[in-house]
Amino acid sequence: MPKKTDKNKGTAVFKVDSAWDKIKNSEVKLLEKRCQDYLEFVSRCKTERGTIEYIEKLINKHGFKPLAPLGTGKKLKPGSKVYFINKNRAMGLAVIGKRPVSEGFRYIAAHLDVPRIDVKAQPLYEKHGLALFKTHYYGGIKKFQWAAIPLSLHIFAIDKNGHNLSFVIGEKAGDPVFTITDIAPHIGKKVQYERKTAEVLTGEELNIVVGHRPRPLDKNQETETPNRIKNAVIDYMEKTFKLTEEDIAWAEIRAVPALTASEVGFDRALIGAYGHDDRACVGAALAAISEMAVPEHTAAVMFYDKEEIGSAGPNGAQSMLTTDFLGMLTEATAGDSSFATIRSAIRSTMVLSADTNAPIDPTFEGAYDPLNSGVVGKGVWITKHSGSAGKSGSSEADIEYLAYIRRMLSRENIPYQFGEMGKVDEGGGGTVAYLLANLNMNVVDISLPTLSLHSPFELISKVDFHYSVSAYKAFMQNSYL
């Protein structure tokens, strides 16, 4: 509990201590195991499709089975473990509970997508001795942060014959990597130095270097011909991956940092990685539901797509995905898929919106209200409301529901803190909470403090990750009514 007693006055004061001081010796081994599992997860899972493939293989080992679609009438027993994949871009997991579905679900919502660089449909061109890909950035990493770092390419395509083609280049030792060039400081004064931060690199300047060596000259050919470097890249793609230039236009090609997650600091107490937002919460929720016994209420997690660009589309939280998944679970637990039964279950559901948030940064503390900011290493972060300025785009949790969360954290001795994202008029942000609240569910954001949020290499504390897993597990496992 953050509450302490002032020995001099004998009155209760509210104080948030370091979560490291809460760790018992018996917990340290579990903390390190959870963090090592997460290090592997976040190093290997860099796209939505790749994350779902990784999770599916893992949960099959834990006894999860595909959830039957609506209309089958198949009823599951308490303890049954099921999963649901929607269009290969979103995923739900559930463990059937002891209590009737009319009492609602315990539901955790996180998102799989991460800011990245997407390759345009017709990307390949040649200029000044290089072959390059034209791109379109996705999500909110500062554009200049994409330059001069190693990138890997994650390619998924379906050829004319309907065969799936999937490749990752740049993640294994010995693989080539790719990069976006930046102008040298010696000659950048007029071209770049006078630009505003958002324009240090523009979207059309995020061009990825993919080749340099030209196709060999044909026999008896003595003069230079156009596009020899571009054609050499096409030759390589066709020979190595059986991808034609037209196949590239139809493909899904993602560029992400070719970085391995690492422990940070002399004490190894932080984890640095690409994609903590929001795969840290995906990893924590995955660990929690994998560790669970039979829960009181049916426990579910949903990993959405497209949160970084507004949660639109069939796999985003604005879609019917939530009600589809909970409707399938309602039928699987109650044997009834009527509108009234599904709505009753959804109305009684409690939700944790699990996402990252930006804690106070000692270098830029002027952007924060120190009294009302999250701090890395002080446990799970309760965000009573999100949004920006006058709470625009916010979902504000009811006090009655917050009281339930307080009982849970207190009984489980999980350290917690409160905070907002920066000063009121200096920014802010939100996640999927308001979209789930629109379905008439109880929702609150429980955030994981993340330094360098929305950058190619973000930082979280091991202790915050550990207690996030513990909080999610307790929330799904037990009832605190």
C-alpha cells in the first residue's frame, strides 16, 4: 500500500515508495523469469502478424484450443482455455470461470500494433548509385528517429498461385540490414537545421537503402544502362524469395528497428526495446493468463490492432470485434447467444485498459506536473482519465469501479501510483478505454510507465513489468466484490 503513517503526527499520509522495496526475496526469482520471458518475446515479436504467430505457438503448449464460432452451441466447462484470431491481425484469449456469465467477464485490453515504417505499393527506385524503397510511416515515432539506425524487413505476400510467402531479413546474426540516410551536419545548415522538429525529416524523405551493386553488364555491353542497381535488387528478390516486382506491390512489407531487447543499466533493472508500447502490456497479459488457475469469472484478454492510428478497421477497438468475441464466449459459457444474454454479460464486465504511459523524465521534467506524474519503478500506474487538454477523448473511470480496483491492489499488496500524461495543456493522449466504455462496461486504464515512449528504443522497469503481470493475474483470477 502507498499509504504510510507519519510517526510525528500520528496521521495517515499518502506516499508512493519505490516498488523495488516491496519485492520479497521469494519473489525475485519469479520477477527475473517473467522479465527474461518478456525479453525473448519483445525481441522476436516486431509485427502484428509475427506476434500472433508467436503467441499461438506458445498458448498451444498451455492447453488453449480454438474458440468455436457463434451458432455451434458448444458449451465449455470452467477451466477450459480458448483463443480466437480475427483476420490474422487481432487475438483474444480466455479461461472459462466458475461464475455465471450474467456476472460479466474480467477483460484486459491491450494492442499489438507498434509505430513502424510501411513500404509503399510501388516502392523500388534507383538514384545516385543506390536502390531505395519509398515508404509511408505508421504511428507516432518522431520521423527523424528513423534515420541512421539498422532496420529489418518483415515481408508477407501471397503470390498469383495463392501461396503464402513470409520472410524476415535483418534480425538474425549475419543478416544484412537496411537503413534510412540522414544529411551530414557539415552541409545540413540550410537544408535541415532551420526546420521545425516535426520536419527534420519529412515523410517523403524516409527512403530505405536496399541495394548498391549494379546488375553485371551483358556480354559485349560497354556503356552504362539505366536501373542496373534496381534490376539487381529485383533479380535478388526473385531468386531468393520468388517475389516479382509486381508481387512486391501486393505484399505487406514492414521496416522496424533491427535491435535486440536488452537489460539497461549497471544493475540490469531496466529493459530497453523497440515496441514496449504496447507489447509490454501484451506480454504482461499473456504471462498473467498463462499462469492462471480456474478463475472466478470468465477471464479474457484481447489484443487489438490499429490503436496507434485511431483503432479503426475490423481489428481495431472501434469495430464489432469486442462484441463478437464476448458474444462467442457468452454462448460458450451460457449456451445462449441471444442479444439480451450477450448485452447482460457485457454490461456487467470489468475491464483493464492495459497500455503504456509516459512517466516523468528527469531530463525533461518541465513538461510534467511532478505531483501528478507516473514515475518509473513505482509500480502499476492508475490513470483515472486519459485524453488531452480539457479531457478531450477521455474515458473517466467511475469511483465505484476504482474502489474495486483499490481493494484488489491492496489485498494483493501490489504497489500502485496515480498520474496523468504531462501538464494539462502540454499534450496528453489516450488508448482504447473510451471505446470499451462506450459498450457500457466498467473501464480504467492501468498503465506501464515507459521512458522514451514512441521511440525506436523505449525503457521500462523490470519491477513495473513484474507487478503489471501480478495485477492482471489477480484481476482475472479472483473476485473482490
